[in-house]
Amino acid sequence: MKITRRQYLAWLAAGLARPVIPRTDLEQQWRDIASQIDGTVGAAAFHLTHGTFVSLNGGEKCPLASVCKLPIAMHILAMVDDGKLHLNDVIDIPPQAVWTGVSVIADHWPSVKRYTLDEVLALMVAKSDNTAVEMMWRIGGGAVAIANRFRQWKLDGIRLDRSERECGLNSAGITQIPKWEEWTPTLLTELTSKMSATARYTAMRAFIADPRDTATPNATVELLKRAFRGELLSPDSTSRLIQILESTTTGAARLKGLLPTGTTVAHKTGTTDTQRNLNAGTNDVGVITLPDGGRVVIAVYVKGSTRKVEVREKVIARIARATFDAWKV
């Protein structure tokens, strides 16, 4: 990675430590890994201790998929810090929010309908619970409230324009979104099953090109960097966010896939549907703890690939391992 004088001065102006150059050309390693898959691989990494930054297609707008649950969780925790919500608030899960598939809440609904805010928050991130994100999206005030939060944080490069459920419908070709009052636990499946394979594929291609509900790798790293430095949330909320991210169980073959056993990774995954082998996004973003206790913020997005999920995940794992090896000492 070559650092220009302008970049060096920018780092100093931002109050970062003097950048340390990796002993290997990490960016070139990333390029070599990315060249072995179709689509676009966007990646960025930042060492929280010495300030080294590496980026590949770092300004590429990539579909967030369930990575959206990370900024939503941070927005909810900011509302807790503001005194508008409390982690012990009890939430009743209505049928309109239930989203079958990837959802612990849906699996136990309707026999269990009440959860604390903290429980829903943890399920949304650590288990990527889709019913939980539907509730948090509404409780958090939706797109307008989150956009205002991003402005407050002076954060560019991340957009949340629609609920994750709406994104899923649009990517399948459904543009007429039923009203909240009309939703039932089975409606999502009923609507998507009516779309032809051709319509789904066309919609997926359009979804990949849509700038809405996207993030760049660089902006994702900036969000995580500031979060882990305690710049966006209170100490208690920062600690809770990290705890939840470290308990994530999804995406074991991605950032964590090739790292040494026992390596601590606080992360959030995201995966869109696939139509005719075309996948809009396979993602993993988070923070890796190195053997010396240092932390590396990293975001990897695989956009518009037709390869099998195992191949897409291996790309993410190899980028994470190359970064770990380059910066572990």
C-alpha cells in the first residue's frame, strides 16, 4: 500500500497515529484474491492502534442486506442513550412484524410474544433475526430517523432507505408493498411465490444497481472505527454493542473462517437472495482482535457474483486471513 504525502497529512489532521506500512503489499493480496471470483469485491481495513488503512474498491456502493442491522442497532442504542428507550422495555411482537425464515422470534411466535428491547436487539444482530429488525426499524422511526442519526454522526456512505423486508420484496420484483396493517406471517412467502423466475432475475439485476440501502466498505469501516473508539455511543452502549457483535453466530465461514481458533471477531453478516445464480450481496463486517490485543476494523462485500455461496464466503475468509497475517505483529 503506497501512502501519498496528502494521505499522510490527512491522517495527521484526523488525529491518527503515524501510519505504519504493512510488511506485505496487502492491497495487492486482496486484488489477487478478488480476481478469482466474478462480480465486485469491495474491502477496507483499518488498524485501530497504528492507523494503517487499506482499501480495495472502497468507494463501491454495495447492497447492505442484513449488515443494515448494525447501524439500526447503533441507532436504537443511541435512543437509549438519549433516554427515549430503555433496554428493559418490554416489546409485544404483533403478527405484522413476524417474518418467517431467519427468525428465532418467528419460530416461537405466537406462544412467546413478549421480549425486552435488549433481547430483541441481541437477536437482531447476533442471530440476524428478521422479525427483530422489523420491530427495531419501526421503533427506531424508520428511514427518516436513521438518516437524521447519520447526519448527527457526520457519517456519509451508508444509506438505509427501506426496511429489510421491503428490500427483500423489491429484489424479488414486488414494488407494491402492502400496508403494515395487511401483513400476516405468511404474506411474504405468498407474494414472492407469485413472481416468475425471469421477473425475479430482472429485479435482482436492478436491485444490484440501486443506490438505496447500500454502503461502501470505507464508510462501513468508518462507522465501526468510531463505534469501537466510543465516539458515537455512551460507554455502556458501546460495551453492549461489542458484546452483541462478539456473540454473532452467523457467517462462521466468512471473516472467522480461516482465522486461528479462538480469535475474537465482533461482526455482522449480510446475504441477499440469489436468482438464477446471481447473488446481490454476500457480506461480513466487523472487528478482529489480533494476538497482541490490537484490533482491526474490516469490511468485505462481494457484490453481483454468480459463484456458489461457499466460494463467496471463502473470498471473505481469505481477505480476513491475509489482513490478520499482515498485521498480527
